[in-house]
Amino acid sequence: MLDSKRLEIIKNIQSYIREIEINENVSLPINITPIGISITIQDNNEDRSINNIRLSKRYGFDRNIIGLEFTSSHSNKSFKIVGFKTTNRKYPILANEVKTDKIYKFSSFQILSHIGGKNFVNRSLNLNSILD
């Protein structure tokens, strides 16, 4: 195949892929090599709050705990829960120390004990911070 024809085909493929990216709201990174073309689909609409709720429930909470602030009874430091590290089995919950912005790891049991234990489910005090 002629190089000019090959380049024309590649440009057509790229324009079609850009159309699909816009219409479907996805990212389609293209890797064009002499051997072939590979395309990876990345969904731009992935709803992180649904994922956070799923992970929160996985670790024993009844609602999304991302954004929840608590004070450690051991160090009197304030923390804000920012995410999960699912590969860490012992300490899967990540929280930033409010003053220094340093990330700490916590177990779900530690978080439960800092936010009021099993009574957390019915506490209205933390409701505003959870909804924000």
C-alpha cells in the first residue's frame, strides 16, 4: 500500500474516533504502529460517587464517607476522608490531616471508632458533612 494512501486512512480513522469521543463522551487513545492500531476505551462519565458509595458499603458503612471529617482521639488531630486504597487490606481508607494535608491510612474499625461507632448510622451531626 502506498504511504499516502496509508496516511489518508489513518487520518480518516482519527477523525471518526474524534466524532465518537464527542458523541459518546469517552476517551479513545489511539496507538498507531507499523504493525497495527490499538484503541483503549476510557469512560468519561464514570460516576465517582457511586463508586465511593459502593466502597463505603464494602468497608461496613451505610453511606458515602468521602468528605467526612473526624478528630482522632489519640492525637487530637482533625482528618478528612479523601479516598480508598483497595489494595491495602489492613488500612484501606485514606484521610488527609486538615492542618498539614498529609495523607494517613486508617482501617474501617478505626474510622468507626473515631466517628461514634455503630451509632454513626443514626447520628445527624455528621449528616451535613456527608451530604456536602
